[in-house]
Amino acid sequence: MEALREYRAPLYGRFDLTLLVHPFRPHEAAQMLPRLSPADRAVVYGILGGIPLYLSWWNQELTVRQNLLRLACQPGSRLQSEGHLILATEADHGDLPGAALSAIANRATRFSELSDALGADPTRTLDRLTELRLIERLSPVTEDPRSKNRIYRITDDFLAFYLSPLSRYQPEVERGLGETIVDALLDHLDDHMGTSYEDAFRHHQRRLAGEGELGPKVVAIAPVGPATATTRSTPSS
């Protein structure tokens, strides 16, 4: 869609309205899973994120294990194909974008760590991935906005799941060993879910702030560091 708007493209200058379409937030995604318990809804959101298509694939009559087995742990399964498609279509500018995404998913989250992991200057790659909204830069809320003390994270929960816990077992899945590795994949979910749960909690805080339930003037809700969150508010008059 962005390419259609570029200079010399067929529709250059003809758009009079542009809207960014965001994934569902946690409380919105939960409405697509009414028959699941709150705990299972949180697990599903941590695996699939807020993309309605992915959420529609989840069979609410089956367990988490059964769903992972059919959606992720078989050759050519839907989540396997979707992860490959995202990398092929969104991060197709050479090898660096895919390598950068994989490195971030596996906790190389600072600029220096990414530079070491890629063996190259990652600046343009990170800018491109940020522009595509596949990653975001985070600064502690207590830091000066001009500070370089930043970390990078993958914004989409499904892509983070695909590139981290699921990718560990990719060869075994392709060999048809899904039944034997699905339990190991489940064991890795608790560690994987930490960032997703923190982000979901911040979404909840922002929603409460927007409704005026966190105080008179909430200025920001953001991470203090890689694994914590806080709010900053102005004093009331």
C-alpha cells in the first residue's frame, strides 16, 4: 500500500485519507475467544498476538497443546507457513532484516548487541524494520527522550513466537516429529510470555489512563527497563 503512494506510482497524490490498521489489543482479542478461560486467552494472545485471522484459527474446543500441534508442529501448518510468509514479504531486503529480527527475538536487543550479531552496522536495517512496524525502539520512561539508552523489541507477538521458541524446533517439525516436540515447546512458553504479558499490562494501563482511572494527568506509560514498567504523571493542580 505504501508503494502505491510513492512518487511516480499509479496512485501518487490521489489518497486523501490514510489510516494505520493496528492489530487487536488484548481486551479486543479476548472477545474472539469467549469460550476460553482468562488464563488461556492470555496464552493465546502471547502466541498469536492481535491479528484477527490468526485468532480465528484457534479451535476453542481443543487444548493449547492440541492447537499448537495442529497449527505449528506439522510441516506446512498454518503458523509455519505464515511465519515464512511474513519474513519473505516484509523483510525481503537482503539477509540482514531477517537476521536482525531473529537476533532481537533471541534477546540481542541493544544496538551494540545487534551490531555484533549481524557483523555489520544495523542502523538502516533497524530503521527499515521500525518503519514497517515489525520492531520498535523503547526508552525507559525515566530517561531523557534524547538518550541513546534504548532497546529494540519485536512488536508482533506471533512473529516473536515464530522466531524464538518455535524456530528452535523447526528441523524436527519438518521431519514430522511434531508430536514429540510439542511438550518441549509448551515448556518454553512461560519464558516467552514474559514480554507479551508485560506489554498486555501496559495496554491495560493505557486504556485505564484514557478513561481517567489512573490519575488526573498521566503523561506516559512505558518500560523502565527491559522487564519493568511504570507510569509518569504530572502533579495535580
